[in-house]
Amino acid sequence: MKYYFVAQIQIHDDEEYKKYLKDANEVFRKSGGEYLAVDANPTVLEGEWKYGRIVIIQFPDKTAFKRWYESPEYKAILQYRLKAAKCDTVLVKGST
């Protein structure tokens, strides 16, 4: 079953966030992650949107997600994202 990492992000330090992006792709691809969406200006249909960007990453299963999220390589770069932006993230289980 596929799992989706969804991040709502409001960047307040572009230079620090670039440090995160420098290695982020390589780290999550090692675990089978695939970008489904990265949008810096999503269209709000209902409610309020207090973020600048949304990112959706698909993983083939929960094990692959955990291999990425709990890896030493990801932990090493996560500090840059958390320092550079307000982030609300969720893990969503696919329906099939």
C-alpha cells in the first residue's frame, strides 16, 4: 500500500531552506520516494491557506517511508528545513 508524505510549508529563510533542498532529492529517492506535487502557489478552494508551498511525496509502502524519514541522512538535513520554515506534515495511507 502506498503512503504519502504531505508537507505544508511557509519558508521564512530562503538561504537556510536551500541547504535542505541541496540533498533532499537524493536522500528520499534512495528510499523509493517520488515527488507527486510541489506547488509554491496552490489554489485555495475552501478555508484558509497559511502556507506558501505544498509538497506531496509518494512512497511504495510505510517501510520505505520510515527508511527515509528515520535515516541518518535525512535527520542530518531536516534541521535546515525546520530552522528555515514553519512546516506542518502528515503521513497519509493510500486507499489501495
